[in-house]
Amino acid sequence: MSIANAAGRPRAAARIVGGVGFTLLLTFIGLTAVTFVIGRVMPADPVLAVVGDRAPQDVYDLVYRQMGLDRPLYEQYWRYLEQLSRGDLGTSIMTARPVLDDLIRFFPATLELATIATVLGVFLGIPMGVLAAVRQGQWPDHVVRVLGLIGYSMPIFWLGMVALLVFYANLDWVGGPGRIDVFHDGIVEPVTGLILVDAALAGEWEIFDNAVSHLILPSLVLATFALAYIARMTRSFMLDQLNQEYVLTARVKGVSEPAVIWRHAFRNVLVQLITIIGLTYASLLEGSVLTETVFSWPGIGQYITTSLFNGDMPAVLGGTIVVGVCFVGINMFSDLLYRLVDPRARA
Amino acid sequence: MDDGPLLTIEDLRVRYRTPKGVVDAVRGVSFTLGRERLGIVGESGSGKTQTGRAILGLIPRNGEVRARRMAFRDVDLLNASERTMRRIRGDHISMVMQDPKYSLNPVITVGKQIEEAFLVHTRAGRREARERTLEMLAAVRIRNPERVYRAWPHEMSGGMGQRIMIAMMMIPNPEVIIADEPTSALDVTVRMQVLAILDDMVGERGMGLMMISHDLNLVASFCDRVIIMYGGQIMETLDARDLGRSSHGYTRGLMRCLPGIDRDAETLPVLQRDPAWLAEQGPGRD
């Protein structure tokens, strides 16, 4: 018998945080190394992108040296890390602005969309999955499974276009493409970059409503995917847990069925769901290029794609770093949360 | 206090519809349980566990339970509503399961799990529940109840886990306890301690115990009466001390297969099964 005594717990917590920090550092080094190498390996010549292909040779050589491309690779990597640590992601060739400034403009749009889609997916998907598991083989289960299959396999750009056609063009119930109507644009001072928050802070409720009406379709379209995935995973985790012995124990004690499901089985499902939700959120943040394109949503997915087509490598790499950091951050957070919920993972 | 049987089971049948066809798990079992220790012995698949679960109304959805009569005192368990069954489960009939590693919820502390068994059947407050839980932990001879109260199930050994299980199932003070292979997952050394605890509690509180096991020796020494099951039917019912003098072919076969310390056997005999044992004996048989 070994009981972690009370005095041992803060130390264990410190060890966990230390371990996570170390993993984070390693991941970050790996991430920067990969983006750096991609930037060097890509056939796009960064000097040509700056000087244009008509520039004389001496101009080309000058810029080549200015960009430090004549230095050995490890030195270039070190310089790259130095720049990153100062928050300098380079200058976009396309917009001639610091990549960081661009990202600060584009990223909140994606953050807003992905967060709402994930929240919808969690709050609708989990009850649906639980219901399907509890009524396994009965009609609620069939409905949830068919909906899940449709949501999961539906091409998202098609769904987006049909939704726009029906609810915007024909019925005019919601706002169309873009984050906001043109005549509302630029009125609210961007504080967080999240239009809903900024409008609320400024007390501009008309703009808030307008932004909501623009958000509904893209976030619902994006949420179908999150919802289908979360519902499907919840269902299978729940089925697995309901067959465990401890569920029988709870029933033997005379615990009511809702309590058996939510207090006993669901807590164990939650342990597994945390990872799934984290991954879903991260993948939505990564930029849902198709959704953003269909809805002309100025998000990070569109930014990276456009930059890529224009050979704007600093912008692409900067965007990749931000997405990577989000991914690592969310994973770390779900890892910590996981340890909080599951006592076995704390040891 | 009445002296009638706690449990009356007549012609109990449990069958499952599976994709491969209908499986008859229990085929016409009848017995009564008073304030005694009743052993139910049989091989795997003989229907002993299914009998226990049918009494609690905890047969999976694809299973079907039928009986001429199945009652706890005067309460008809066969036609009881889910509400009634919930009140009976834990409070009047409880069950100790096989392996505490799987039968305790891994994400709820030991104390909360025991408390819950008490709280679902009373209007008691948190403080009283906590006190009762600590008392129960002490009663199952756990040396440091306060510490175990706060511990997680995975921090407990098998023997500790099973004592926690017993504490949890005894806390509402049920009249009948079904122990389904309560010591099979334990080390031999711990087994006797756990049995002694179970024995004391059943004796002190005057409960009816249904001890499901495949261990003939254990049942013979622990129980008053023994039911021998095979193929979902009762082969015979006899006093535990008469086990060695049984005349039934199946029981004798089982006894012969036991290794003995005083017997110098190179190979143990293999049980010779008589197809006649499986023949439906029909209701009305004693």
C-alpha cells in the first residue's frame, strides 16, 4: 500500500510542471528547426522574392549578404532563433509589414471562429454521444450515428456554400461572407481583435449583433465537423465505460441511472475526452482554409495559403510558428487538465 | 422479527438473445435463503453469477429473466418497478464483487465511494456520512481510516480494495449480501483475512449470505448449506458438512478432481460429464 502523503503532493506538482516545461522546450526547438529547414529547402529563392528577377548581379549579391545567406547554416539558425525570441517573425514580402503585425490582425478571426465551433461541438456533441451510448441500438443512437457520419464525411466547402445560398442569399436570415458588414467596418477600436469582444467593450451592440449574424454560418459549418467527431468519440468511450465493473458496483449500491451515467461513467469518459477536445480545437485553430475561403473569412488559414501562393516565405513560416505554438500550448494544457482529472496520471 | 426466508426463488430462468442464438444461462433454479451462509458452487458458466445478478435485477438488456416466484421477503422482485429495485439494491440486498481493481471507480476517492452507498439510502448529511464511513473502514480492520478515506482506489492493494468493497456494501446495513467470488482475485495470504472480516460482519449483523464460488473447500468450511450448480441447473443442495458424503455423480466428480495434501496423485482425474445432468429436470423438483 502506498499512499501519496499530503507533503508529497506539491513536490509532485512541481515535478509535473517541470516535466511539461522540458517537453515544451524540446518541442519548440524541434518546431523552429523544422520551419527553418523548410524555409531553406523550399525552391523559392528568398533573395529573388525581394529584389525581383530583373535586378543586376551586384544588387542580388548585396541582398544575399544582407540576409545572412552567406553564413553557415547553424549561424543562420541561431540568428533565426534570436529574431524569434525578440518576437521578430521577419517582414512579409507581400504586405511589406512585419509578419507579426499581420498575424495579430488575422489570427483573432480564426480564434473567434474556432473557439465558437469547438464550444458548440462540445456542448452539443457530448450530450449526443452520451445519449447514443445510453440508448445503444435504439433510435436515438441511430439518429446520432447517422448525423455523425454525415457531419464527418460532408465536404465542408459544399456545406458552406449551400448554407450561404439558403440562409443568406435566399432567406436573408444571417449576414453573408466576411466578419462584418462593410459600413460597420473599422468603427470599433481593435483591442483584442475579436470583434465580439471589442464591440461589447465599446458598447456598440449593433455591431455586436452584426458580427454574430456573420459568425453563425461559418461557426456552425465548422462545428458540424467538431460535433460529429466529439459525439462519435463520446459514444464509443461511454459504451466502453458502461461495461466496466465499477458501473455495476454503482448500480448495486442503488445509485440512480442518471448518477451512474454522469457521476460515475462520465467522469472516466471525460479523462479520455480532454485529449480529443484539445486536438479538435487545435486542428480548427490551424486554420480551416476551406471554410475561411468560402466565407471570405480573413483568418490565418487564408493568410498562410495566400502567402504560400505568392512565395512569401517569411509570412508562411511566421504563420506556421504561431500555429505550432498554439498546437503545443493546447496539448500542454490538455495534458495538465488530464492529470487534474485522472488521479492515476498524477503518480 | 419474522423468521421466514429472506429470499425465495422458484424456477428462475435467465436467457440471452445473442447474434448467435439464444443462450440459456440459468435453467430453472429454486432455493430459499434465510439468515444463513449459503454457498453456490459451480464451474465457470454454470449460471451462479447470473443467478446473483438476476436477484438484483441487474441483467444486461439483451437478457430475459423469468421465474415462477422471485421475492425478497414479501417484495416481488420480478415485477418490481425500477424505483423499488433501486431502494432494495444496496439497502436490503447488496453484492460484493470479484476484483476491486475493476469494481471501484478509479476517479473517485475511496471515502466518497463508500459514503455514496450510505447517502443514496438516507437523508443523512455529509458529516454523518463521513463518520459512518470512517467507522466502517475501522470495522473492516483498516488501520488508518482517515488516510484511506482520502486515498484513490489505485493506491490500494487487492486486499485493501476488497475490504473497502465490503465496507461499501455493508454501510447501509443490508439483510442479504451476495458475495460473487469475493476472494478469487486475492493472494492466498490475504484471502483468509478478508473472509474472516466477511464472516464476522455477517454473523454480527445476522445477515443472509450467498457465497458464490468455484472453490469447494472454501465453501465447505465457510458455509452452512451448499448448492451445486452445473449447466444453469441445481445438481443438488446439501449441508456443507455432508459435502464429502454426496451421492450425486457431479459433486463426487468435482471432489475427486481436487488435489489433496494427503493424496499422492501424479495426475488429477478429469471430470467425466454425464449428459443426463443437463437434462431439463422441470419445475416442481425440490
